[in-house]
Amino acid sequence: MRPIAHWALVAALSLSAGTTCPSARARADGLVVRDTAGVAHRLSMADLAALPVVRITVPPGKDHTAPRGFEGPLLWSVLSRAGVVGGPPRDLAARAILLEGADRYRAALAMGEVAPDFEGKQVILAQRMDGADLGPAHLRIVVPGDRRGARGVHDLTGISIVVLSPDAAQ
Ligand SMILES: Nc1nc2c(c(=O)[nH]1)N[C@H]1C(S)=C(S)[C@@H](COP(=O)(O)O)O[C@H]1N2
Ligand SMILES: [Mo]
């Protein structure tokens, strides 16, 4: 029995190595979060899956007619996990969160909208919509309270924290 068991073990290990070895595509999954210095912090799908899930229902608005249910971590949890929101609350007051989709579509939130010490709005990074997984390439931002869908960036690939300054206007 022993040689057969050994052979089976080797076969099982080779199979599992073949199926779990991360492909380039798997490594590209997730999100890049840039801090105010432009340093990139990558969050994998596993990092996102470890964050507490919030469920929200968005009523019909100007851009869609039916209510929709979304599930995912709070954007604030994502930013905290990436380590880009440290420091005293007053330092957050002039910061923006720039959201970017795979098609380079962009939308901005003020940090004060989502920071718990300020408005603490339940903006989420949705991974499920109406009970179905969106998939790693179709993460989307949901901004409760917005009547238009334009800040609900879908196919989200990047988030940048920007310090706003009139001097930086180009
Ligand atoms: N990446 C990306 N996200 C985007 C857009 C876009 O063009 N690209 N359009 C926005 C606009 S204007 C709207 S109304 C909603 C539409 O998405 P929905 O049809 O799923 O509500 O997506 C928003 N998010
Ligand atoms: Mo829109």
C-alpha cells in the first residue's frame, strides 16, 4: 500500500500546484490605492474579501428605475486597510478620493463624506449586485444619496487620495 499511497500523494501535489499557481491575470486582480504621496498600495481580492460586508439598497434615481441591492466593504474600510487615511481628522478636510474605472472614467468624493469623524456616509465598494457576484473586473462604487449614477464608478481599478490645493490647479 505504501508505494501506491506515495505515488498518489505526489500526483495530488502536482495537480494542486498546477491549479493554484497564480496566473498573471490573478495577480492583476484587485485594486491599486495611491496615497497622497502617490505611493501605490495594492489590495487583492482576498484582502477585500476579509473586510466586513455592508448591504445597502439604493432607491430608483434619475439614471435607473428599479431599486438595487449592493454588498461589499465600506470604502472607508478599504482605505483604512490600504493605510491611506491615517493622521488627525483635520488633515482629512482638504482631501479628495479620486475613483478611476478601467476606461479611465473618473469621479471624486470628498474625504469628509466618508470619514466616520465627519459625515460617515455608507459609500461601499460593491462586490455583489442584486445577489450576484460582480467579479474582480467589475467592482463598483455605490454612493447612497446620489440621485444620479455618475459617481458610481464601475469596473473600478484605482483609487487615489489627493490633497486639494488651488495652487495645484493646472
Ligand atoms: N467606469 C465607468 N463607470 C461609470 C461610468 C462610465 O462611463 N465608466 N458612467 C457613470 C454614469 S454617468 C452612470 S449613470 C452609471 C451607470 O451605471 P449603471 O447603468 O449600472 O447604473 O455608471 C457610472 N459609472
Ligand atoms: Mo449618468
